Amino acid sequence: MARYALRLAALGYLGALLVVPVGLVVHRAFADGVDAFVAAVTTPEALHALWLTVLIALIAVPANTVFGIFCALAIVRRRFPGHGLVNSVVDLPLALSPVVVGLALVLVYGRNGWWGGWLIDSGFQVIYALPGMVLATIFVSLPFVVREVVPVLREIGDEQEEASATLGASSWQTFWRVTLPAIRWGVAYGVVLTTARALGEFGAVSVVSGRIAGRTETMTLHVEERFQSFDVTGAYAASVVLSLLAVATLLAMTLLRREEA
Amino acid sequence: MRPLTSVALPAARRRREASLSLGITTGYLSVIVLVPLAALVLRSTEDGAAAFLDAVTDPQAVAALKLTFLVSLAVVLVNAVAGTAIAWVLVRDSFRGKSVVNALIDLPFALPTIVAGLTLLALYGPRSPIGVNVAYTTAALVLALLFVTLPFVVRTVQPVLLELDRDMEEAAQSLGATSLQTFRRVVFPNLFPAILSGTALGFARSLGEFGSVVLISGNQPFRTEVASVYIFGQIESDNVTGAAAVSVVLLAASLAVLLGIGAVRRWATRHDG
């Protein structure tokens, strides 16, 4: 009896908090028919926003993947001064407000920032342009590959790497042939998490982008802009596109977890 | 002791490679994370300590910070209970579709926060089909934060519960303990470090949350404006000192929570051994 009550409470909580609201938005996005939905997601602004979101992810995710693997190797395999500091700084983006992240970037790369004035005079605009949005996205999605790869590296140990080095492999060969194959599922899981975070980032990008429709507006910014302009169908339609990406993420996570196990 | 084989690599080459990966790691972290945060801290005190204090004691800022901390505290208390219960159902119960429910737990993580806010507004806002309208109230804030922080406690408690030895519970029950006593005396002490660190992660996340609250909370100063929304408003109205000062308060809180989680983890591993 108690078991069923607990099950019912847990599922009811998830239903009221997650399932019903998301279902309702999907329902409302199609309330005016499929044609209205298609029209809303194929406006020039919406298409540009989708393209920009994908472009930013295409830069930020590979950058964080390469960094994540190097950083995990440094944390697990090396002892160096400041080891503890690196370990904590990596987690910071998880706990920091995205608005604070945006502001911090503006204070360095904005017109009145440390390097911003010089960069703008050299013809390179960071804030209110693509580079700033990429930096903000890299910042917020930085920890995931590191956090997924570190425990895998700890678990596999370094005997095989040592053996490969003894047999005369260069460290580059050892990395490609021994280390990377052993950590591949951890890396893949981290990449999925990084991609989800990159596609969905809102606060930090909102601060650094200037939110110019058709120019510096990502998909999430487009959702807000449509909503504030009382175009509810447009906002819901763009939300459905982002929700589909989220569901794809969940599928990938589930498949990878099965593969790892 | 390191195996003899490591001698096989010339020491100089080893050092060079080590310094390359270290150089990349620290360089990347500095440019992306540390330099901007240093700029933030320096900017907040640029006009002197008095200006910093003025900025963080501004009544609107104080109200926003107070609301943020109180709501986050309420949210994580609910999370501690609901998250543990959900983890329990996912590990100990069995029913059809459990793997779907398990995958759904990560939805708040995968779904962009602005979409989360919009979906909650659709069901619990002015056009609610069930007649529940909490938009632009503190309840709406709580709802949005419960949504985005849902995975934290579930995902930290779940693995511990999976590993937990059932023998102890059976021993307690065969010695005459009721199931409530067994939970309180045997299961709960084992889960406590995980609940605590999941709760702390959720708390840190709540303190800084922006996307999911911005549409549903109404952002009324002194009533439903949280710290991140306040900072955003100050940036928009060009009060950079005010924005930076409140940001530094949030940054300090995040750091404190992270250090606290580290301490809990060290304490938990010591008690394991």
C-alpha cells in the first residue's frame, strides 16, 4: 500500500512539474494548425536564430571537448601546484549565475572593458557579436566533458598507458590508441551534455549579444523576443523545436548510459 | 611507487608533454573563466569600498538577494524530500515505463531554461486550462526553481541507493524494526551525504537561475525580483557598479557552496573507509 502511494506521489509530482506543462506547449504550438507552426518556425528571424544557435554549438562543443580531455588528463594524471584550484575552478560555471558570466565577459571584452577597446579599434568586435556569444557559451558549458572523463580515467588506471610507452609508443600514439578508446563513452556522454547546455544557453548570451533580431538572436533569445512581442504561437513553435532537441539529448543520454554499463 | 617502466621515457620529453597539457588547461581556464571573474571583482570595488557597500545595501538589491536566498532555501528543502522519494521509487520500485521516467528526470537539464519558464507559464499562468494562475507571484518563482533543480538530488541519491547493501535493512527488520525505523536508522544515514551534496548543488543553481524565472515571476522589484534579474536590470540601465557588486555577492555564495560540497564529499569518503 505504502509502495503504491509513494509511486503515485513521485509520478504525480513529475507529471505536474514536467510532463503536463511540456505537453501543453506542444499542444498549443499546433493549436492554429500545422501550417501556422511551419510558418512560425520558417520566418527569416527564426531560421537565422536556429542557424546561429547551431553555429555557436559547432564552435563551443569541439573547443570544450578538446579542453575537457586535456584538463581531465591534467587533473587525474599529473601532480602540479594549483591542482586543487584547477579542480574547483572547473566546477564554477555549474554554480554561477549565467547573468554574472555575461557581465564578467562584458567587463573584459566590452567597449569599456580591459581588452575590449583595443580589440574594437583593431576591428574585432566581441561583445554584441558572435565571438562574445561563443565565449559565453564556452564558459557555461565548460565543466561537462571534464566531469564525465575524470572518473573514467581514474577507473582505468595508467597500467596500459605505461605498457604502451614501454613498448616504444610515443605519447601521441599512446593517447590515440590506448587512452582515447578507453574513455570514449565518457567523452561521448560529456559531449551530449555540453551540446544540450550550449543549445539551451539563455542568460549569459542574452547579456553579451545585444539581442538584435536576425543578427545576434539565438533560438532561446528568439523564444523570449516572440513572447514579449505577444506572438505566442511563434514563441511556442520555437519552444517545440528546442524541446525536440532536448528529447534527442535524453535519447542519446539513455543510449550512452546503456552502452557504458 | 611508480613502475620502473616510466623511466623508459626520457625525463625531458615527459616534462615537455606534461607542461603542454598543463599549459593548455590553465591558459584556457584563465582566458575563459578566471580573467573575466577577476575583472568582475575588480570592477565592483573600482569606485572604492564605500561604493561597493552602497551598491549591495541598496534596498532593491537587498530585497532581491533576500528573496533569492529564501526561495532557494525553500526549494531545496522540497527537493531534498521529493528528490529522495523519486530516487527511491526509481531504484526500489518496479513498474512499466520506469526507464522512460528515469530518462525524464534529466529533462530539466536538457530543456532550455527559457522554454521551461514558458511551459510552466502555459499551465500555471493567466491562460491556465486548469484554472491555476500563480504567475507573477513567489509561488511561480518556487515552481520554476523546482523544475530546473529537479535532477540534482535524484541523480546524486540514485547511485548511492543502488549500491546500498540490502542485508543491513533485512537485519534491522528481522530484529523487529518497523520500516520507518529501518529507513530512519539504517537507510537515511547512508544517503545523507548524497542528499546534502545534491541539495547544495540545487541551492547554488537556484541562487543564480535566470532563464526560467524571467517570464513567470513578473520581475517586480521588492516582490518577485530575484538577484540575477536585478543584475540584468542594472546592466540594462548602465549601473555597472551596482550590477558588479551584487554579482560578486552571488559569486561568493557559489564559491562557498562549492567548497562546502567538497568538504561533504571528503567527510563522506572518510566515513566510508
